[in-house]
Amino acid sequence: MKLINKGKTKDVYELEDGNYLLKFKDDVTGEDGVFDPGANTVGLTIEGAGKSGLKLTKYFFEILRERGIPTHYIGANIEEATMIVKPAKVFGNGLEAICRYRAVGSFLRRYGMYAKEGQPLDAFVEITLKDDERKDPPITEDALHMLGILSREEYRTLKELTIKISNIIKEELAKRGIELYDIKLEFGRVGENNEIALIDEISGGNMRAYKDGKYIEPLKLERLILAD
Amino acid sequence: MKLINKGKTKDVYELEDGNYLLKFKDDVTGEDGVFDPGANTVGLTIEGAGKSGLKLTKYFFEILRERGIPTHYIGANIEEATMIVKPAKVFGNGLEAICRYRAVGSFLRRYGMYAKEGQPLDAFVEITLKDDERKDPPITEDALHMLGILSREEYRTLKELTIKISNIIKEELAKRGIELYDIKLEFGRVGENNEIALIDEISGGNMRAYKDGKYIEPLKLERLILAD
């Protein structure tokens, strides 16, 4: 098994059968020692963060598999904090698809002239480029198409899948009295047909979840969701 | 005649017949005393800047009128640096429509991972909010629609008009050996039918124009275009 990439929160290895192994690390993104899922820098190390993120990821990816949603997920080993996935080609150098149910974060920083903090949004989708240097800029369908990152058809599929998956996660959280404010997802082209599939992870670090009006930290979110 | 608004580069008066009078000032946008058409602050005062901007605006709006493009323009008095226009309702608190023929400026700052400086773009349209505090953020069709700023149909009209008008300006400049890199336009709803029409001005301050690979300052641009 060959190390392919050392990421901020995960290392990626290529397996001999062509699949990939993701090793979840205890490093989490943040700034100045404060955890922030939206940050582009590793802020601190929290013991157990890797396994915790993987547990939620396994849980959600298996629900998505049951619902017939295409993902790169094959299986997970919680003890070793590893997940086996199909190889995927990302769009350009990587995109993030954000689905918003409440106006917070970067949405509010951009559109605060027209939206109130916490205002409900109807599964509103935005695409951002993964580009630390340029602070993950938002990008339009036209620009994605023009720059050769996504075809028009791929954009439509990506948007539809983003809403479908986010709604499933939102329902799962709602069953436990937790409200999903927003979530960011990553997609890639998987298999010979370049099917658009969900990749990376789905854990507390990908979303803003609230209970009784209070933000829930990623590790606590995992315990709340997997308690039963 | 009643003062309605003191703008950064123009004052607006309401006339008794319901139309508006725009008084072009010699203040230009910029930062630290350096002229910058994209800046949100008044940087300096250049004698003759108001009249110069109005001359070009008159020139272009009259060309557009001949071509049947809807604008708010009624007439101009160069000596007094004033322009008479129809009343217009802006979209939300104001939008800017940018048409790009070369990758420079904020486009490059956002999408530099995928575009080279100066790379040709095919009349690529972006919409930004007029919001000094939030640095005029770009906005997608979906967000414009969701926030109630533009209907889907208005978005399509705005985009089509932006390309049509920008291409006319580009051709006019090309006749004089000048290349248009990008231009920003403003639109509003005019008349009883809320027809989408070009508003504000079209002068050197709205565009990046180059000759022999060198950027042309707004006042010089006016002299080059109106020389003949």
C-alpha cells in the first residue's frame, strides 16, 4: 500500500486492488487552536477525532448506500480509523457543494444585506472551489462550465445529489432533535462511466448542527447521533 | 429640482416632470490617491473628470439608442455636466453586471487556479451586489432568485442585454485599435412595464481598456474615442 497524499485531516493510500484507503487522523481544521470546520488550516489535534469522524461517516454512507445514492464508500474499520473507497477523479482540483438550511457563515458574510442571521433557506446550494490560497471562492454554473471544470449536465446532477443527500442527513439529525444549518459535500467521478458520486467524509466537521439553539461540536454530534 | 442622493461620483436630482438629473462630479473612485475604477471609495478629484465621463456616456448611450437597446438616457448637457434620465428602480439595493473578455481583476483573484492572467474570455458575465461593506460580492442566479432580487426571466434578460451592450462597446473601441478587457454595467426597471434598461453611465471608469498592451486611463480613453 502506497501513500498518495497527506491531507489536513486524512492520509490517502493506494491499495493493490486499485481501491484507496483513507486513514482518518486526529488533526482537525481550525484557527488559533479553536476548532472551525470551515477553516483551511489544521488548528489542533483532538484525541479520538479521527475515529469519531469515521464512525459518523460510516453511518451516513451506509444509509446513503441503502437509499441507492452513489458514493465512493466500500467499507470502514473503526478500530484502525480507516475507510476503503473506490478511486474517484475530482472536478478540476476539487469542489465543495454546500447545502444551506439557515443563513449563517460565509453566506451571511456575502449576502447579509439581503438575509438575516439564521433565516431559513430552502436547501440552497452553492459551489465553492477548493483553493486555500484564494479562500475557497464561490463559483457560478457559468464559470464552472466556461473553465472546463463541470459540464452543464454534471452541474445539474451535482446540485440534485447535493439536495438529495443533504435532505437525508437533515432528516437523520431531525430524528434526534438536531437541526442541520448547513453541510458541505464533495463529489467525484467514479468508475468507468464517470458516475458522479459522493466522496470524502460526512462528519461533524462537514456541517453546522444545532440543538436547542446551540451549536454542537463534531465529537458531541457523533455521540448524540450514534447513542442509540 | 430636488437633491435626492449625493453619490460618490454623481449627484442625483428629481425634476418636476418626474425625470431625474444626474450631475457628474470631478470626484473619481480610487484608494490612497490612486485612481481605481473598481474601488468603492472616492480617491481623488481630477479636474474635468465629470465632463469627460459624461461625454463618453452620451456618446455610448446615443449609439445604444440607435441600436434599439433600452436605456434610461434622455439627453445630456456637457457644458453643465448634467444628464437627464428616466426614473429607474434598481434591483434590490443595486447590482453590477460585469462582462469579461480577458481574465484580469477580481475574476483572476477568484479563479486564478484555473485561468491565466489576460487569458481571453468569451463575453463572460458575472453579477455582483453593490455592497461596499461586503466588498461587492459575486452572486449566482439561484441566490438572486432566492433572495427575491431578480426573477429567473429578469436574470436571463439582464445577462443577454449585458452581452449585447458590451459587444457594442467592444466593437466601438476596436475601431480605434483599443481592446476592451472588461466592463461593468448597471440596470434598472424603467417605465410602467418595468422594462429592464441600462442605467448609470458608460465611461472609462466602468471598463478596463487597453491599447498596445497598455491600460488606458479614463480621461485618455475619452480623448482617444472622441478624437474623430
